[in-house]
Amino acid sequence: MLLRPKSVLKSLARTDYLFQETFRGLQRGGWMNWAAISTMTVLLFLFGTSLQVSWQVEGMLNQFGSQLVISTYLESGVGADTLTEQVSQLPGVVSVEAVSREQAWSQLTSDLGLSNISNAIDQLNGNPLVDELKVKARDTQQVPQLAATLKNLPGVDEVLYVSEMIQQLRDLNIGLQWASLVVVSLLSIAATTVVTTTIRLIAIARRQEIEVMQLVGATRIWIYLPFLIQGAVFGIIGAGGAWGLLLAAQQGLRSVSTGNGQPSFIEFLANGLQLSSHQWMVLPCSLVLLGTGLGVLGSLLAVEKAVAAR
């Protein structure tokens, strides 16, 4: 079915009108536009950061799986070989692996992606780790009782097993999610308020035009649409700014961690914040959706108040 030339021209004229009114409204917003965009950018940056941290903790949880290994950390100066034979004879024990403090340090630096091990040892005045026994239980029901028995052995400082570590990480993840929810909620209210104030000022400046449009029979949707597009523009620009800040932060952390040649928590953080191919798609889309939604919501509230006041 062919489109009629008149209908095409009418559609183009309407589109041109919307773009012109949106651009004109942004010009009238002045410095308030930057206030709305900057608030939106900060909000979306913190939202993206909290989302990345949550993904990182969940990845650590998934790596544990359903192992039956009990990590038994010995007191400083106690060698793992001195307790290996005694622990292997305990009921419910399938195998015992002795891990010296040197092996544990080498594995830790490898897991964290650290490259210069000697500098790390010098900074910490020596290897801070202790010897460890990895005790594998026969089944999950025997793990708590076996852990209690190991805890009471002389020379044992601390006993941890998977369920405890998973629970600790889950508690940490829940706490981070609640803290992020509170911060993001407060900033969302602030961003919506700034957008509402900005759009309302623009609507007040156009009050005569709005009255004329109402008198000639323009629909509410047609009156609202330029303002809603302006709010969406605030959200999209804020999402772009937040995404740029996230990329810059990752690149900055990576440069700092590799530039000074010394391993640190920054290097671990930079490696942990790397995104998978799926997350590279989800994160920017989430930023755009949240930013656009808040921008449209703020604009809708502003126009409702402005139109209702007439």
C-alpha cells in the first residue's frame, strides 16, 4: 500500500515541529538543563557502579559451587605438615591437602592478577599468610561437625567452609544492594525533582503558546510530547555521560594498577570490574532505560502541573 504524498508531508511537518519545539525548549532551559543532566549523570554512574559490584560478588558466589572442602588456617609458626597425619585420621575425612604460606601467597597473587610479588612482600614486611589445611569431607552433613572438631585441635587458628563463606558473601551482597538502593532512590528523587523544575520553567515560559494550542483544540498528548522528549533527552545524555565515566574509571584504574608496577587492591578492583560480553550490552541499556524513564516522569509531572494551573 502506497502512502499518500499529503500524509507523508503531514507526518514530516509534525516531526519537524516536535524537533523544533524540543530544541527551543532546551534553549529556554539554560543552565537548568546542565543541572538536570549532571544530576542524572551522577545518579546513573552510581547505579552502574553498584550494578557492577553486585555482578562481581555474584560471580564470586558462583565460583564456590558445592565443594566439601574445609579451609583450616593454622596459627602463625605452625607448619601444615605437623597436623596432616592427625587430621587425615579424623572420621569423615576423605583427603587432606597441606598448603604452605608460600604456596598460599603465590596462589593469592595469581588469583588477584598481581604481577610483582616481591614488591608486595616488601610492602607488607613479609608474607602475612599462614599455613593451611584443605580438608575434604565425605558428605555435606559431616561438614559442620568436622569443622567443630578441627577448630578444637591445638595449633588451629580459624576454620572456614564453603557454606559459611557463601553466607558471608551473600550478606555482604545484600548489604551492598540495600545501600545502593537507598542511594539510588534518593538520587532518583533529586534527579526527578530537578527535571520537573526545569521543564516547569520551560512550560511557564511557553504558557501563552500552550493556551493558544488549547484554544485551537490541540490534544493533551500533542501539547505534552515536546516536553516529554526534552526529559528523555536529559536521561539519554545523562546515560551517555555515566557510561563514559564508567569506562574512564575502569581505564584509569587499569592505568594506575599497571603504571606504577606495584600490586595493590586497585589492580584487583580493575580486574574484577571487567564486564562480560552479555554485561556490555545490559549495563548501557539499563542506564538508558532508567535515565529516560526518570526524565519522562519528571517532565510529565511538570507539564501536568503547568497545564492544570490554567
